[in-house]
Amino acid sequence: MTATKRVLITGAGGFIGHHLARYLVAQGHWVRGADLKLPEFEETPGQEFELLDLRRADDCARAARGVDEVYNLAANMGGIGFIEANRALIMHDNVLINIQMLEAARLAGVKRFLFTSSACVYPQRLQQSTDVTPLREEDAYPADPEDGYGWEKLFTERQCRHYREDYGLDTRVVRFHNIYGPLGSYEGGREKSPAAICRKVALAEDGGEIEVWGDGNQTRSYCYIDDCVEGIDRLMRSDHHDPINLGTDRLIPVNELVDIVSAAAGKTLRKRYDLAKPQGVRGRNSDNAHLRAVLGWEPRVPLEEGMARTYRWIEGQLRAQGRIAARARDAAVA
Ligand code: NAD
């Protein structure tokens, strides 16, 4: 039984923030969300939701008033295409959000502050083959993170440490590895590859083809959203303040992810490779030794099950918009 807390979730209008709000409310906590936008696909479950621009110090102060804990998830981010095309914007916005939310939390007397970092902090040199060695937390230095987005994450990780050491703000830092699930963006440029693949498979006709970015041999590990929010909660209740991976360590090629989604859809599809599209590092996996040791736990939702749930949700969205039925009709007429 956990004691009731008053918490702020920044980025609660986004994918992980919204799921986290639902999880913490279900645990009996009082939740305030803050974001530029309301959640897109469901009403917020929290007691309060404030539309704020956290690039502004006064909005950060407003968001942080009267809470015990801050879960700082707000970020200007997206899939690999967005991240590679918007480095200046991403660094500008996210530096402002993160350094000002830390300061607002300190001034408001917040007891614990979580920063959501990323596997993008790891050096490019350790991610150059498809059969990469899983990345350990200490591998982040000597630093050579993903340009723009990864540098900002690493910078804010440091600032969390400085706030803990200099001001006694109790910080937690989690490095996510490809979180996926329902209620996330699936089109428009901000979506990540699991959601994009689900959309493409849902819109393709059985026997047809879908486009894959790169040659499809690039490898990743993927973590289902329910595991992600449980991991966040466990980390916040632990006394571990150094950065820690949160992901699975099942490494698979993107081609296999496409096959898993196609199987969930009951479709046979050909893959057309677009080698001109950004594909990120060649391989990336999470080393979960610290996660297991610190939390006595690790993610457990099998990829096939999580992707089937995600596919069904995205397919349902597209169907509700009439976009799948329309394709089937067109195909029948042709
Ligand atoms: P998301 O884009 O769905 O959510 C981020 C939210 O931040 C959005 O709702 C956005 O409107 C909000 N935001 C952006 N600028 C803001 C501003 N100026 N003021 C207030 N709100 C603002 O992304 P997500 O997938 O839910 O990611 C949450 C956090 O986890 C981010 O910090 C992200 O960098 C990190 N992360 C996510 C993944 C992943 O796989 N999804 C991987 C690594 C790290």
C-alpha cells in the first residue's frame, strides 16, 4: 500500500504522460497534468489539467505549485525523421523546459523529481552493428550521443545530478528504450516506428506491400507502455538516483517487427525498402542488469502481445475514420 501523493506530470497530454496519469490515479494519487495540449484520444484521468507552455518560467512555477513529486515528461520530440530534421528546435525547447522545471521544483519544495531521458544518450560508436552488445548505463561516457535530442538529454541528466548534489532535490533519471503501445501518435511525423509500422500494415491490402525505412536489418528492443509506467513508479519508490535503463533486452531487426505486426493483422505483405530515409543507429539494445538489481523487476509484456494490442488500437482508429473500409471498397471495385 503506497501513501497518497500529490504529483505533477508534465507532458500529460502526450503518450507516456497520459498512461502514467491513468496509472497513478488508479494507485490513489492526486494528479495534475500539464501540457501544451490535452490528451488526444481520451479524457485526462487526473484531478487537474493545465494548458501551459513549459518553455516559460512562470508556467513552470504554476505547474509545480503544491506537489510532492514531479514526473517531467514534457519534450518536443518525435520519431527519427522529426529528430534528425529539428535539432535546433528540439534543443532550444527541451533545454528551456527541463532547466526551468528543475528550478521551479526546487523553489516549490518538491521532494522528488523524475527526468525521462533516452537511449539516445549512448555513444554512436557502440551502436554500429546489428548484433550490438547491450548498452550499460556507464557506457554513456565518454560522451557522443545522438546529435541534438541526445545531447540535450545527457545535459539534463547532469543538471539533475547537480540539483541533487548542490540543492538536495531528490532526482531520478530513467533512460527509455523504444516505448510503444496504444494512445500514441501514429501519423503526422511525430510517430515512432512501431506505431508507423502498425499504420502502414493496417492501411495495406493483404498481399500488398509496405515501405520500410532503411534495409530493415537495423535492430532495436521495444518496451510496452504498461511495463514502462510500472517501471517509472518502481523507480520513484526506490532510492536509486543514477540514470537507469528502462526497456527490454530482446533485440530484433525492424524486418521482424514488421512480420510480427503483419501476423497480428493476419496479412502477408512484401517490404519495399527506402534507403534514403533516416534509420538511426545500426543496432541498440538495453542492458538490464542494473534494472533487475535495483528494482528486482524488469519488463515482461511479450512483444507479440504488446504489438497485437497496439495494432488493434491503431487499426480501430483508422477504421473509425473510414480509411480502412474505403480502401477495401476501392479494391473491390478495381
Ligand atoms: P509525446 O510527444 O507523446 O509527449 C510529450 C508531450 O510534451 C507532448 O504532449 C507535448 O505537447 C508536450 N510538450 C512539448 N513541448 C511542451 C511545452 N513547451 N510545454 C508543455 N508541454 C510540452 O512523447 P512521449 O513518447 O510520451 O515521451 C515522453 C518523454 O519520454 C519525453 O521526454 C521523451 O523524450 C521521453 N522518451 C520517450 C521515448 C519513447 O519511446 N516514447 C523514448 C525515450 C525517451
